[in-house]
Amino acid sequence: MLLPFLLFMWLLLLQSATLVRAFVFTETRSCNDPGGLLPLNPTCWDTLFVGMYLMEWSVTNNATCLPGTPFAQCFLETLNMGELDCVGITSGTCPPPSWIEFQTNNISVQEFYIAYNIYSVWSFFNGYYTAIGNARSAATDSIGAIVALLDPPKSTNVFLNDILTALSVGLSFVSVDAGPLAGALITGIQQAPGVGKYLFPVGTLDTQVAQFDEIANSLGTVTSYFQENITTALAAIQNDTQTFLAIVGSGNFSVTPVPSIADQSDTMLTALNTYVISQCLQANNWVITRAIDTDVNELQANGSAVGWDIPGCGTGYDSNSICGAYYFNKAINVSFSLDNSGDMSNNPTTDMSQFFANWTTPDLLFNGAAQCERQGGSAPSVTIGASGIDASCLSNLKVCTWDLDPKHIGVEYEFTDCDTQSRFAVDGCVGCGEFDECVNVPYSYIGNYLTFDGWGLPYYFCFGDHKILPSP
């Protein structure tokens, strides 16, 4: 019985080995034939040892080109393609290489992959340059609309460097739409910080300021400067073999067609819009409020809010996890809103609807501000680390945490980490019945008075303008 079993196992192993060899052969054959069903494959960069091939080429051929010749230009010249310009922001000067022509001229598949990556990088940066130009027009419209909606004091200044930083963070948002290329670039600049300083310029325009009503007009200065940086970054990659390998070494630039980000200006502006909204809200005395371990919709639906009808909540959240003037972050069980410290009766619901329908996300505005506060930051900043881009303080609104301790009822505690607002918890609002318990609270209040009934009577709530909110 043992012999048949061993024979069966031997046949099984032989079949498995045959399948493995067939798979390897198929993969190698597809990598050696970029004109096949899959014209290019990112995994082929490693399968064909293209990086090693390029390093060996560099040792052998760099000296054959004139001193100062960019690596990309030198490489193309050795392939008799020296008429191409793949180093600058140009139009139509760097077409994709043809595998059929490479085969005809007995040029290796490794050289084809290198030439294609030279083209791919050029195409990506030219598209990025165009997207920034397109963003200028779109940003003028969005920033103009935000400023018109929120109407901040005209005398408030904004540093142009903060605008530039917020705009440059757009690259990390573009990566979602541009496939692996933007992600590969972000990963690559961890190995090539010289490129990163151009893509994420910090502290370069910090002496220039603009008032809120001038931001849109100042975008020309910001976008022109950023486009100059993109031009310099492309040249830095194509000039040097090591920098080029740092950017394309993941193989992710070996894709066809190259995704275009020229039309991604709206995505790029998400970070910039978030920053402008945050600054405008600050200028108008708004702060972010949060109720920890609180699902505000559930609070209303359960009737836990004894004397308060939480407007817009009780029937569920929309696609942004919003009900009324509240955003609920389920992951951390925190409800956020906005409160105007200058006028507690201000209702942020309409403005929030505009923010999240057109310009930013609740995560960036609310969670971003909470993270910024934990880091002790204020101005937008970008760092490039092992995990990629870390953009901080695009939203840097002050965050105040509602006091939910029922023992503090009647002591005028409002927040655990911010000062109590003027007229908070004042009794005797206009229209309050003689024997009713009434307290004055902000529109988006989620504090300890909501669930307190220790005196046997529910509370009724009124706003800073002395209007009583309808109660159950």
C-alpha cells in the first residue's frame, strides 16, 4: 500500500512543479513581450531586474554623453531617440516609445521599460502642471463662494504660504483618482527628499499676506510659483539616475495608458477649500463643539433629550453622517457641531450643508481640527514620512468639549476645556413660563442639561435671542 501512495505523491509534486514552471514561463513571456495582451505590467520592473539593468547602464554609458546632459536625455540619445524632450514641461515632445520599433532595432525589453518610465514621469508631471493651472480658475470660484457665504471681516490676513501649503496637499487627494502613479510618487519622494521640497514647498511665501477678499486675486501668485516648482521637480527626476530610480523603482509608473490628472483640479482643491473655510469660520467667532461618547441622532430618537428637540435628528444620518447641525463620527463615537461664541443663536446647519456638498468633508473639517489641536499646531503643515504624506491643520478651528457631567448642573459648566460663553445657562428667557425651568444655550447644544431631570421638571431651552425652542 505504501508504494502506490508514494507514486501518487510523486506525480502530484511533478504536476505542481510543472504548473509553477508554466506560470513563471507565462509571466516571463508577458514581461518580455510588452506588445502582448498586457502591454506593460508594473510587476515586470522587478521580474526583469530593470533597476539593476539601469544602474549597470549608468556605469557604462553616462560618460558617453556631454557633461551636464540630463540622465533621461542621455539615455534616449543612446537609443537614437535624442530628438525627444522628456525633461521639461512641454507639449508633444515626449511620445510613448513603441515596442514594435524597439524590437525592430533589437533594443532590449529592459531599455523599453526605462524609456517608457521616462515618458510616464514626463506625462504625469505635465498633467500635474496643467491641473494646477486649471485649479487656479476653479479655486477662484470656490474661494469666492466660501468668502461670500461666510462673509469674514475684510481686514483679516492670510499668509500666502499657508495657501500654497494647502494647495500642495492636493497631490495626496489626487492619488485616489490617478491610480498608483501619485501614490508611487509620494512613496518615491521619501527616498528623494530633493523632489519633495518642490512638491510640498513650505516657508517660501511666508512674508506675503492677503486679506480675505483678496485671496482669489492672489491665487495667480501661488499657482504660478507652484507650477515653477513642478517644472523644477520634473527636471530633478529626469536629470539624475538615482533620483529617477527612487521615483519609479516601485514599478507603478509602468502602466498604460498613463492616468491623467489634468482634469483633477476639483479634487486637488479639497485641502485648500478646507483651510479657507476654517480660517473664515475662525474670523467669525465659530468654534467646533463635540460630545464624547454620544450619538446625537440616537439621543433624539430615544427621547433622552428631555426638553430639547434636536433639529434635523432622530430619523438617521445622511451620506456624510450628518443630521441637522451635527456630524457623528461612528468610529470614535463623537458628535461634532459648530457654535458661534459671539451669538449662541446662530444656526450652522445651512452653512454645513454647503461645505460638505461642494468643498470639503466632515472628516477634514471636524476630525482634522481635533487632530491639529492634539498636536498643538496652528498653521497648515506637511511632513513626508514612512506612511506617506501627513497633512496637519488644514482645519485649525478651536475645539470645545461639552461638559456632560450631571453634577455640574446649575454651576454653569458648559465645556470641559473652554471658557463658558456669555449668557450661557441664564434663567428667565423671554416667553419662559413662571413655573418653568428655562436655560439659555447655543443652537447646537449637547450638554448636561439635555438629560437632567433631577428636580422633577424638564428643562426648556432658549437661544441667545430669547426665542424658546419648541419642546416635546
